[in-house]
Amino acid sequence: MAASLVLPKLVGQRIKRREDPRLIQGRATYVDDIKVVGMQHLAFVRSDIAHGRILSIDTSAADAMDGVEAVFTGAQIAELLAPMPILTPFPSPDHRAVAVDIVRYVGEPVAVVVTADRYVARDAADAIVVDYEQLPAVVDPEQAMTGTPVVIHADFADNLALPFLPGGTGVAADFTVDDTVVDQAFADAEVVVSQRMVNQRLAPTPIETRGVLAHFEPGKGTMTIWSSTQNPHTLRTFIATMTGLGQDQVRAIAPEVGGAFGAKINIYPEEYVAAALSKRLGLPIKWIEDRSEAFVATTHGRDIIGYVDIAARRDGTVVGLKLRLIADIGAYNMLLTAAIPTLTMQMASATYDIPAIRATLTEVFTNKTPTAAYRGAGRPEATYFVERAMDMLARELEMDPADLRRKNFITPDQFPYTTQMGAVYDSGDYGKALDLALQNAGWADLKKQRDAARAKGRLVGLGLSMYVEVCGVGPSSSFPSGGWEYAQVTIERDGRISATTGASPHGQGNETTFAQMLADQFGVPLEHITIHHGDTGVVKQGIGTFGSRSQAVGGTALHLAGGKVKVKMAKFAAALIEAHEDDLVFEDGMISVKGSPESGKSFADVAKYAYVPVPLPKGLDPGLSEEAFFEPANNTYPFGCHISMLEIDRETGEPTLLRLVAVDDAGHLINPLIVDGQIHGGLAQGIGQAMIEEFRYSEDGQPVTGSFMDYAIPRAADFPRFELDNTVTPTPVNPLGAKGVGEAGTLGSTPCVVAAAVDALSEFGVKHIDMMLRPEKLWRIIHGGQP
Amino acid sequence: MIPTAFDYQRATSLDDALAKLSASNGAGKLIAGGHSLVPLMKLRLSEPTMLIDIARIPDLAGIREQDGTLEIGAGTVHHDVATSPVLRQHCPVVADTAATIGDPQVRNRGTLGGSLAHADPAADYPAVMLALDAEIHLRSSTAARVVLARDFFQNVLTVDLAPDEIITAVRFAPVRAASYAKLYQRASRFAIVGVAAALDVSDGVIRSARIGLTGAVSHAVRLTTVEAALAGCEPTSRACAEAARLAGSDLEDINGDIHASETYRRAMIPVFTRRALDGALARLTVQS
Amino acid sequence: MAQVSVTVNGKTHTANVEPRLLLVHFLREQLNLTGTHIGCDTSQCGACTVLVDGRSAKSCTIFAVQADGSEITTIEGLARDGRLHPLQEGFWEEHGLQCGYCTPGMIMSAVDLLNEHPSPTEREIRDGIDGNFCRCTGYEHIVNAIQYAANKR
Ligand SMILES: Cc1cc2nc3c(=O)[nH]c(=O)nc-3n(C[C@H](O)[C@H](O)[C@H](O)COP(=O)(O)OP(=O)(O)OC[C@H]3O[C@@H](n4cnc5c(N)ncnc54)[C@H](O)[C@@H]3O)c2cc1C
Ligand code: FES
Ligand code: FES
């Protein structure tokens, strides 16, 4: 049999996505698109005050409403649900899915209603009257740390969730601190630049809000729970624990997920409540979050204050860095809340060879929505603090910001490089990324353009930022629910391939990239492969998609599982062809002896034989299905350089982004088209943070940006065309050499845009501007005030 | 978000609408494009018990020219105003203003009458209606009356409109030398300040200027000080800049919010007044 | 209850509905046309965009009763005889989507945009999708997708 077609290699190609046909035709199934017979709707009554004691809850009007199945107060829910679990090792206050006696942020659930009709659910929730005794609220973390005007959780003096976590040079494993080296570095320094910076609170706002449908089947004793989540396996674990079921009795499904950006990692009160009530009432129960709810009930991101001191010699050599972090984590610890700011600490060395670093972290409770991961999760904050400080240093030393960076880079020969924070950077060539970015931007010429514009009175500025991020978690020591990923590859009886992956995507395109890998690995057409994900009933194990890990960790697990099947398939083929397995090649849908394609057997023939093996080759079991768990020995550390040009309207302070040049290095790329999309999305969010996004509260804890009327997210007209390019520095950590790219765009863009704004306003003597770049703030600088 | 329940009636003609409105004894609430009302109802900030739909009344929509006067039916959607050839030719400022409202979908549904009746302090149309000295035509089941724009806008969301009245149209003499300048609130895209300026120039002299301001105070107002300063000036950029400096200086109770403090808003009034005047001047040049 | 009769993707549906039923819920819950999405409650995100009598409109800001007698096109009605609409093709070719949640609304807005501006400039495209939020793509590939469709027509 001769090969009928020649298949091109797909890895590295800009292949259009396999998930798109359903999405562009409105045929995809998101959680709100699912209906189960008998389904009830859940609605939450939420606190409209930031801090208060619940005096009474009058549910009588709701109880009496036509179509209302049940009403539960927090106290009643507490009989069904243990306190909210967390995954971090720090002490945490009692947190109930529905508040029992005290509410601590606007949006905290206080009661729930279950009705057959979504509209009636809202009517009933609105008919519940909650009477509170108002307590003082605190929204400023530095104020909260004084313990006044109020302590939010009785056992947490001065509102300190995590009083003090030291890291860096001279910190022992038991957290004892020896400051000698750091102090000496600062004493010897010729210049020290210090700045307090705020990395402001953001609302992640995936366009699909959260939603859940829990279906407990009485008699069968099993629970199926669909949720718009990033990690169905983690959901399964916690739903089982919280509802008293075994993990074998819970099937968690992440259907199509409409964006997540870290905000759908957490397992939320609403998921537990829906599951518990479904079990209790024996009814399928759906809850879909309103956008107004999402702004207060879905975890926020960032919100860290950084006190940065950077010490250097006059020639630009950085000799020391201090980073004192105060993270405002909101009212409670969620699953991973406490861990996110530790990533900021971990990345304090950025791309630089800094000999002495002291980073410390304090986490503080305030009367706000809890924080957790948001795209980048801790690393954009680190990048921002260090890059802003480098920029200020460059300005202080009157050095070109690129030259200052270059002078301090960790050089290629230093990898693997262990930073003072203990991170082991896998590989990197920062100079190369910088050079390419400078070249693509036309840096020297850009400076001339800027100066020419300035000469005409325009306020034009340039910004440059490097970044390195830690991603591709594990190993397991670095992630509390496990740092591995799982995959299974099955050659079906007809020779087609089914694969499952624990990396449950929500827009990342894994169905395409993973199929590209398998297509090359097996030499079969893409169309013969189906990637299954997002269903614990189908995918036996998994961790999930976050931290830019799905390709580096999930992709590798798949590659390994594929490799195992391939070995076995080769043995069957060898028996069939009567050749030696080592002489076989998998190409163009055939398995044949190298150099003699006519000897080949089709995939279908070999598969058929493997499932009806007469005779059964010695030492082989029937079937072609293998699984693999992959745990990387280390994280990966992608990096890059972003450059921006920005103009500020002198009269109004309105900033306009004119150019954004990005060079990113994520190692080997499976599908550059998808990678471009990931970078674009990251840039949009990073620029959004710099320019227009900020979640704000009034002093009494009322959200003042609780809808899209006041919380801006970028629109198409806000951006110029992005200018992308990449360098390729593979990682040794996994056999694919892939590092992960999901978050990268949010790291470099934010500080480089702020740097450009500062540069544009340099004539006014400004050295730093806190985000966001609110026009009024810029206008005030221009007109003589302070930002 | 889900609105509270209500009854619904669709009016087939203006008379039908007026009859339904008066029969409702104050309970009836008009709905045109619904793009101010429905969002409020969904958030339960407005809970009418009866809606009377006037969106399909044939004569309520449309842009007409009559004896040198332009008339825009109250039911005309923003998109149709923004793209109207008649307006583009004779009074482009109105089309420009409509084009700054919301986004394409909003412009496809929202109506002029709804915008004026709702009178959001940050809405765009009121400024241009003031600059054009437009007449706002009202009808009830018993009477018709005309209110000048400058008398119509009275306070936050408050206009000279009785519960049983319907805005039928606005009418104005077209001005080519007019333009609208808007500082966008970056989330909602409503106006932080919006200024519409219209110039009447003959023989190289500004005979009169009319300037409408929105976004800055509780309701749209005329900038009479600037208008007075411009009267009799030469139509130059410099004269306009000079006069614009005064803009808003006599206004009290300037709005302040998280997007723009009172100080900033106040400072933006002259800036956008000058920009609007410059825009008007540019049209003058094109004209002559 | 009020009676509505609407033609959706060429098929006429008559139903008795509560006047407060939003068009988007009518389409999704009653007609099971779940391609039209909901992303906000303040009429801004555009995820719910459909064509009402040929013009793009946010179906979350229209009561079903207001649409009585109208012709509605949803994302499900765009492909004809198994052939993708040029915009659908463009979004696929140019990777104009990631999570896909904004995509149906985005495409419906783009249909209206191209009806008005058959050969739009990049500026017109970006302004034309002003009423549609995408949190995933940074919009650039969406712009490319619309350009692709414009070039195709
Ligand atoms: C996302 C979004 C963005 C927006 N951005 C802007 C913007 O940038 N600038 C701006 O100016 N506006 C903006 N708007 C508001 C928009 O212009 C509204 O369409 C307009 O304000 C109301 O017109 P409507 O026909 O939709 O009125 P409706 O919502 O139907 O009615 C509004 C009010 O007017 C009354 N009413 C309606 N018609 C009449 C009539 N003929 N006579 C008497 N009373 C009547 C109603 O009873 C109701 O009280 C925005 C709206 C949205 C949803
Ligand atoms: S759901 Fe309609 S605009 Fe957001
Ligand atoms: S593709 Fe996810 S919101 Fe646009």
C-alpha cells in the first residue's frame, strides 16, 4: 500500500483553530446554554453594605411568592456547608459561603432563593429584607494595618492576614532574617532611588460571567456539576469534600468557557451552594452571575502597594533592591488568595543579576471583594515595581533605559540562574530580546521623533520594559493541588486518535495546538484527532489551565502519553509487517519500514489488529491507549521586551497610545497564530491596567466602579496595531522546549506604557505616576499640581 | 438583571399614544428606543407599571426640511440623524453629535425624543439643541405647545414636559457654522463635558453665537457670557480662544465624580468651548 | 401576558410572553437560540447583538414585545445552505476569537458595519465595533477578520 498523501509538519505552523466552527456559528455550549429537566434557578441576596452585623432577615414575602421552591439564609446554608476551604498554608478566618452573622464586603451573599423561573428568582431575592447594624469599614490597606477604625476578623490583629513574610538575601529556611548583605549593598551604593507605587485593583471581567449548574441525582447518588471554571478537577475535589460525596461520585464539567483570566480558578461560594442545594432538594440548580454581581462577587486582581528602593553605582550597576509589599486581599482568603502576592516576591530579581535583595510581604484584610489570580497573578506586579524602579534609576543617572537594563541583565552563560529570591531561571537571552525590540521600534529614530514632537509642544514619551515571568507550574512543591498535568492518548479501532488532557482551556486553543502535536507525532492528518477536555468523567485526572501552563505542562503530558502509545503501536505494526519496530516510521497515515513505503500498513489496519490481535504478539497486551502524568522539575521563565510610544493631550491630559512593540520569547511555539492572539490579549489587558482600568471603592466600602458605566475595559478603538516579534530560547525543563505565553502580554506592557507617560511629562519634573493614567491625573501634572 | 413586571401597550398613532397615556392616569410610561429606560428598569432603578410603546408611530420619525427650517421627528433614531444627508448638508453639527452617542447598536435604537425627555446631565443632544435654539414640540391629548430648548432643560433628569405629553419633534433653523466637541468618559462614553457652538457670521463679523454645554452641571445650559463676548468679534481663532476662556466661569455646582473632579471639569469647559468654536470656524471657511 | 410574533432567521414564531421578557431571553430560553449571549446588564458589552430589521441591536435592551412583527437575524441564521458567511469565515481564518463568547455579537455588529461601509477603513472598523467588548483578543485579529470579509465581498 502506498501513502496516499504527504502530510506537512504542523507544529510551528499558523493553523486556524479547530474549535472555531462551533463558536462562529453560535453552536457552542456555555454553561447557561445547558438545560436539565426540572431545573431550578438560584439567586443570591447580597450585602449592600461593606461591613455590618446581620440583625434579621425577613424572607416571608419571598417564601410566599408563587413559584418559589425554597429560601435559605446563611445560617441555614451553614448547616449544609462547612466553612470555605482554602489551598494556602497560612491561617485563615472562618469564611462561610453565605454570611451567617457578619458581612464584610459589598456583594457577600446573605441569603438565597430557589425558583423554577429566573425572573421570579430575582423578584424573590429582591423581596427579602435584611436588617443590618452598620459597622465601620476600612478600605485602605495601610489604614487597616493600624487596626483602626475596625478589626475585620477577631483573630487577626491589625487586620493582618499574613503579618510578615521575608524573602531574599540572608533569609534562612526558617524565615530568620540577616540584613547584613542587603544593608551593606545600600551603604555602598552611590545612588538610591525610592518610590511607593500602587498596583491597583482590577476586575478581571471575562465577557462570560461565572455560572454553575449542579445536578444531584437522588437514588443514583451522583452529582454532575457544570461550571464556567478553569479547573474542573479541582472543582470536583472540593465539591466532593464539601457535599460529603466521594470524588468518584462527582463529575465536574467545564463546558465552553467564555474567558477566565485567572478569575475562574477559585472555587466559589455559589458553586458550593448550588451543589449543596441540589443535593438537599434533589433538583438540578442553575446559577448565572449577573455582571453587576460579577463586579463584586468574582475575585479581583492585583491591589498591591510596593515600596521599592533600588541601589546602584553611578555607572548603572544595580547593587541592591528592597521591595516591601503590602497586599490588600479584601475581606477573606479564597482558595489561592494568599499565594498570589508571594509570586510578586519570587520574581523580584526580574531580568537582572542583583546581588542583594530584600523582599517582604504583608497581606491585609479590608472590606472589599477578595482578591485572587488575574492574568499574570503576582508577576505583572513584580515586573511593574522593578521596571518602574529601573526606569526611575535610568532617569536619575541620565542613562538610556535600554542601556541600564543591558548593563544589569543576567547573561546567557549564567543560566540556569538562581536569583536571590530562590527562583531558578531555566534559560534566557534577554539582550537578544532587547536588541530585537529596539531594532523593530527603531529606538534611536523613535527618540528623534519624540524630540521633534516635543519641540512642537507635543507631549510625547517613550517607554521600555523588560519582563520575565514564572509560569508552567509545577513542580508539585510549587502548587498546592499538584504541579503536574495528565493526558491520555488512545488510537481508536478505526485508527483515529482520541486524546484527553487535564489542561481545560477557555480560549487558548488547546484543541488545535494539542492536535497539531499529535498529528506530527503520529504522522496523521489533523482531522483524525479529537482532543477531549473539561470533563472529569472523560479526563481521568487533571490540574487545569492557569499560570500559562497548558502547553508547557499539559502539552508535555500529552506528548509523553503519545510517545507511549506510539511505542506500543510500533510493536503491533512490527508484528504485522514482520519488521523490526526500530526500523518503522510513522508518516502520512502509514506505518512502514523506513525507506520502503510500500511495506506500510495504514493506521486503521494496525489499530484493528491491536484490538483483535490474532495472533497476540508476545509480551503485548491488546489495545492502544496510554496515559501519562508529567511533572516538570522546574517552572519555565519566558521573557521579553516591550516598547511603547504615547502622547498626552496637553489641554485635557488624555493619553493616546501610538505604538506598542513587543518581542516575546516563550521558547518553541506550537502555533504562532494562536501565540499572537495570546500576546494581543495580554497586551490589551496590560495596557488596560496602565491606562483605563481601576476598581475603586468609596471610603465606606461602596464600589464606585461596579458596572461597565464606570469600569472601563479596552475597546477596539483604544489600540494601535501591535507590532509583534519573537526570539526563541527553548526551555530545558520539558521536551517540547515550550515555555508558556498566556500571561506574557500583561507583564511588559503595563510598565512600559506608564514609563512612556512619565517620559511624556518629564518636562514637568514628574518621576512616577501611579496607574491608571486617568486624564485628570495627567492634566494635574501638566498644570502644576501633583498627580 | 431582570426588570419588575409591567403591562405593555403599543401605540399605533400619535393620537392613540396620547389617548393611552391619558387613560393610564399617570401610570403609563412612554418607551421609544428604550435605551435609557430599559437599562434603568433592568437595574430596578425605574419600575413603571405600564409601558406605552411609541417606537412604531409612523409620523414620529423622520427628518424634514420646510421653509428653511429643519424638523427632526422625536422618534428618529440617532443613527438616522448621524447619517442624514439633509443634516450633513445643512446642519452637520446635529449629525456629528448623534454620531458621538454611545455605540452603533445604541444609535440604531435610541431616539432624539427619548434623549431629550430623559435629559441625562451627560447626554449629548441637549447641548446642540441649545446651540441651535431649537424648538421642542410637545403634544398632549388636549393641547400642543412649543418650548424652546433653553427653557426645556431644568434640572437633573428634569424637563418641561408633563406626564401626559409627548415630544413630537424638534425644529430649528439650520446653521452650517456649528460644531460639537466632546470629552468622553472612558467607561460609559457619555460626555464629561460636551460643547456645541453655532455661529452666525455675516460680513466678516460674528453677529451672534450660541453655545450649549452638557455634562458640566445638572442639566445642559447656554454659555451666555461667551456668547456675549463673541458678538461683534471677527470670526478668528484668536477671538474664539479669547472668548472661550470665560466659558463656565460663572457656573456654580459643577459636577464632580470619580471620572472628573469639579476642578477638572471646570477647566475642561473652556477647552472644549474653544474646540467647538474652532470647529464652527472651520465650517465657516469651508462655506465661504 | 402579551402575544409576540417575530420572524427569526426566516422562521416565524408566535408566543405568549410576559411583557418584561427581554428579547435575548426570548431567543435563548424560548427559541433555544443560545448563540446570542449575555455579558452585562448595562447595555454595553454587545454580546447580545442581533439584527432587528437588518440593523444591529442589543437584544438585552429590548423587550420581546417591542420586537413584535420584526425580522430578527441571530448568529445561527448567518450561514446559508451550509456555507459560512464571509464574516464567519474571516473570524476563522484570521483567528478573530479565543473564548468565542463575544464572537456572535461581534459578528452581528460587523454584518451591520459592512452593510454600511462595504470597504471600511481600519478606523471605521474599530469604531464600528465600539459597542462590542472582547476581553480575549485585543481586537487586532477581529479587525483582520472584518477586513478579510470586506475583501471577500
Ligand atoms: C450603552 C449606552 C451608551 C449610551 N451613550 C450615550 C452617549 O454617549 N450620549 C448620550 O447622549 N446618550 C447615550 N446613551 C443614551 C441613549 O442616547 C438613549 O437612547 C437616549 O437617551 C434615550 O432614547 P430612547 O429612545 O432610547 O428613550 P427611552 O429609553 O425609550 O425613553 C427614555 C425616557 O424618555 C421618555 N420618552 C421617550 N420618548 C419620548 C417622547 N417622544 N416624548 C416624551 N417622552 C419620551 C421615556 O418615557 C423615558 O422616560 C447611551 C445609552 C446606552 C444604553
Ligand atoms: S448583554 Fe447586551 S450589551 Fe451586554
Ligand atoms: S473571544 Fe473571548 S471575549 Fe472575545
